[in-house]
Amino acid sequence: MADTVLDPSAWTCPAPLREQGVVVMGHGGGGALSAELMEHLFAPAYGNDVLADLADSAAVELGGTRLALSTDSYVVRPLFFPGGCIGDLAVNGTVNDLAMSGARAAFLSCAFILEEGTELEVVGRIAQAIGAAARAAGVTVVTGDTKVVDSGHGDGVYVTTSGIGLIPRGVDIRPQRAAPGDVVLVSGPVGMHGIAILSVRESLEFGADVTSDTAPLGGLVSSMLEVAGDLHALRDPTRGGLATTLNEIAAAAGCGIVIDEHRVPVPEPVANACGFLGLDPLYVANEGRLVACVPAADAEAVLAAMRAHPCGTAATAIGACVADHPGGVLARSRFGGTRVVDLPVGEQLPRIC
Amino acid sequence: MADTVLDPSAWTCPAPLREQGVVVMGHGGGGALSAELMEHLFAPAYGNDVLADLADSAAVELGGTRLALSTDSYVVRPLFFPGGCIGDLAVNGTVNDLAMSGARAAFLSCAFILEEGTELEVVGRIAQAIGAAARAAGVTVVTGDTKVVDSGHGDGVYVTTSGIGLIPRGVDIRPQRAAPGDVVLVSGPVGMHGIAILSVRESLEFGADVTSDTAPLGGLVSSMLEVAGDLHALRDPTRGGLATTLNEIAAAAGCGIVIDEHRVPVPEPVANACGFLGLDPLYVANEGRLVACVPAADAEAVLAAMRAHPCGTAATAIGACVADHPGGVLARSRFGGTRVVDLPVGEQLPRIC
């Protein structure tokens, strides 16, 4: 293996990546550049089908047990922000990725890359937030790792969480399963996490405080599964926001999606901030919301179950999956106009999670 | 939660950590400073018993299946070194942590933190090495994540792998189970990984080339389990080397360990390099070796099985667990003298893995 990896000629940059040549911030944005990296660089190198699913978590079978495995690194800046910190974000993010396959997170691992010189108090507060978030989500942190890099090669604290959880018998939730006729639900107001981060990063005031929506969604998903065993697709619209998530579902399922833009719940301070900054709230990150594609017959019951749960009180139907324009997402305005909601290339706000 | 984490008074630095106040390189060295961080900062914050075991991986039960979960972040510098790169290191490291509880790694996750401006060719070669190492170890990379940090806040590529594997029925391998009377085995020559890294980092020549011993140990452990169902303790002597591993086992088991120093296999170029640099080979990192504590009755059969496996051809017995000096490790010289082999405080070589 040494010979292969030490020989620069052993890897040829695939054509779609060649233009960049180097890593750009957008490769971490969860949009088209991230997808290119996955499709042309990682997937061919690892060479397997599970990865090609590109879901938030992988469903695997081990010892006759069906479980989900998920991982995410967190590099959010700043480490503490209104509504949370990198610690609870790292717990909730992985808990939610597991929940999006119907799995209830059971065990987490937590690996730190600390920058030399970071105050131990900062690390301590983050560790406490991890513990508190884990307890709130009903998950146990069972193993971890700590590495330290020299000053100037990190940014205080990076955290990588991984998690496993049981997928209940009979549950098969994947973006691929969204189908024409499905109703598209969103569990609450969008754009709060991204705007909360931006407000502290750029020291902006938007008239009213916006706090991150970071929250664990395992309980909400369980409530939904109780009333409708056959949820088709679930996804949490994090990096790249609602627009990216809808595009990913449409692409995976090979269907189109149409949303009524005025039905998407955007809190007024988020709308104001987006207007002021020239951002589209559909592209702003969320950390405690989910999008569900549900057979029309189940939609009302699922929506009622969501609204009865603390994480879904403002749940609402925003659109539907359609047979037209497969892979594409359209937004209808209140006045009847439509616009294409594209997959973003990079990201609006780097290091949002 | 926001209130708690945003309030700096909510966390008080525990006394044993107060002297440093900030993160130092040694906190990532796997020695006493790392252990302090785990004991006084992470374990109280997470608050659970599994973590307190401090094993390389956590043994958990999920849906009636006993499995091991492990994670490690890799920040090795340089990214490519004689015998491997950060990619195969990240696969083998997590595969080996699982193997140390008797589990055969089944599925891996792989999360990248890339520094803006890193050549995609470098990322591509590392991904290929990950794929090749996974195939060699019989494990599948099923999920991943990519984050990008601004230039000057990373160091090219950091990788965090997590893995799960089945623990075979009846197998209970933990450092705590080492017991007086056990024979201590090591699977091959020590110090190679650390010296290989150092040779390229400092552009040193040691007369002969030393390559990293990075290798997956799942197959070796399976061979050992075939001849002796009741291996007591297994551990791979990575950061902090053989000395740290022996100290950890002694502390966890509450027994003493005595080794015959001249029986520890140290390749001549490693010994030369250590002499030249003033390093003790017992403290230099390995990435493809294991230490086993085995009941005396099984030791010969286990040793034979190890020697019959490509990863254990040079396996040898180096000492024994004893009832004396619980928690302490002694090394006997060829001439009858003894010395205490302490747990290192920090690390000899930062960013070795």
C-alpha cells in the first residue's frame, strides 16, 4: 500500500473536480461541490453500495440486528452561540442523522481535536453541554478520543460524533422512497440556526434575537412512526437548508417536488435578517427541523402527531412530490409564479455546523 | 441548556487540571495528561459507567447483539510516511481498537476535516488508501462527512474514523481482566511507527529505513481466539508505546507487571535511532502491534497461533502479571537490575497518529 499512496501518479483527479484542483470552502457546504467530492472522489475510492445511497446515516445489518451508523464532524464558529454550542450541536446532529432513518440513537462516540492553548474551561463547558444533550436525547456517550494539534492548526475545538441506533422492524425510510403523491411536511420554522450563528459571528442585530433551533428529533420521529408506519423519506435540512434537502430527496427518488413558498414557516426576524443580508431563507441551515415525505393518506395523522410533540408544534405541509420535472424542485409564490429552487454550489455561510 | 453553556461560571476547572489551565500538546499524547482529561473533565461531564472503563472500544448491547464501538481522530504529520499514510492509519487504528475487545470490525464511518487550499490530489490519494486498507481489513466504509475549515485552521487533512463490530459470544476481553499469573505477549517488534514518522518529519537518516508497522489486527486476534477462548486483556500499544499500554493494563487490573527488557523485540534501526535521539523504545508508538495478557496455561498455544499469522511472526513472551506492586510496571535488565516503567506525562512525539 505504501507504494500506491506515496506515488502521486497513482491518483488522477476526476474531470469534474479538476477545475478546482484544491479544496475550497464550498466542498464542506453540503451543496453541489460536496456532492461532487462524494461522487467522484470518496465513493470510487471506498467502492461500495451502502455509501452510494448518500443518506444521512447508513443502514447496516450486524448479528441479525438492523442498525443505523452515522458520523459528522463539527467545526462551527463561534463555539458558543445563541441557543447552544458545538457540544450540543454535535450530539443533536448525529442523533438526528440516525433519526432520519427511523433509528432511535442509543450510543455515541465523541472525538475531539483540540488546538494547543485552548482554555480547559472552554473544553469543560463543551463536554458538559455534550453530557446534557446526550441525557436529553436519551443516548449514552460510551467512547471517545482526544488529539491535540499545535497552535495555528486548529480553531479551539473540533468535535466528531458518531452514533448507532436500532432501526425498528419494518421501517424503511430513505430519500429514494419519496414518490409522486407524497405530501412534503416540515416540522417547524426554518433558518434559525444559520441566522443565530451569523448574528454572533458578524455582531449583527436583527431587531429581535434569533436562537439556534438545535434539538434532538428522535422523539418526534417516534411519534410520527406511531401513527404511520410507512414514512417514505425523512431528512434534516442542515447545511444548505431546506432547498438542498428537497433537491437531494428529488434527485434520490427521481421525482419532482413542488412547494408553496408562502407555506414555508420563516420567523419574522429570520426573514428580516435574510432581507438585510441578501440571503434566501430556503438555503439557511437548521439543526432541529426535519422534512418528511409521507403518503397523502397518512399526511394528516402524521401532521397531527408532529404538532402534538414539543419539537413539531409548528409543523406544516409545504408541498408535494410530483411526477413532473424529476430531480427538480419548484417553488410557487403566493401570486402564482414559480421559480426553480436549485441545489446550491457551495454554501452561503461557511462553518455553520 | 443555552444558559448553562453560555455561563462561564457553570464549569469549574477540577483541581488536577487547574495547573495547566489551557490545552497542551501532552493532553493528546495518550499518557498521564490524557488520562487526567478523561478522568476529571470528560467522564464527569458524560457521566456513565461504560466510558469509565477507558478501554480502546466500548462494548455495548443493541437489539440483543453485543457489539463494540470505537472512534479515533487522526492528525498525524506528515500525511504520508514510510509504510503508509493518514488514510490507512485511520482504518487500521479503529479496526485494531475494535479487535482489542475481540470484535471483528464490520462497518466504518469516515469524517474529514479538510483545510481550504489542500490539493484534491492529496485528498484523493488518502481516500484511495482508506479504501484499500478497508478492503484488506475486511471492513466496509458505509458513511462519512466532509467539513472544510479556512486556511490556517487545519493542517491539510484530519480524519476521524469510527467503527462497529460483533463481539463473539462468550468473549470478554478487557484490561481489567488481566490477572497475576498471566503471561504478557507482544505480537512483534516495537517502535517502528514512531521512528518512521520521526525520520521523515525531521529528515533524519538512521542507517537503515524504518517503515511504519501500520496493519489491521482483526485476523491475528481471531487466530488467537481460536486456540484460547479466554484471552484476558488485549491492547494495541499506539501513542505512548508499550510502556503506556502496560501501565494502563496494570492500573485497570490492579495487578503488577514485570517484563524482561531484553525480551522486548526492538529492531536494530529503531534501537539506533532511539539511542541517537535519546528516546526510550518502550515509549515509541506502534500501529500494528498488540499486547496480550493470557492465562499461563494457554500462553504457548496462543504464541504459536500468533507466530503462524503474518501479523505475529515475531510474537514473543516478554513478561508476566504479578500480585506485587499493583498498578506498577517493572522492567528487569539482562543483568538482573530492575527499573520502574512509568506512565509518561505527555508524549515524546506529538501528532504521531
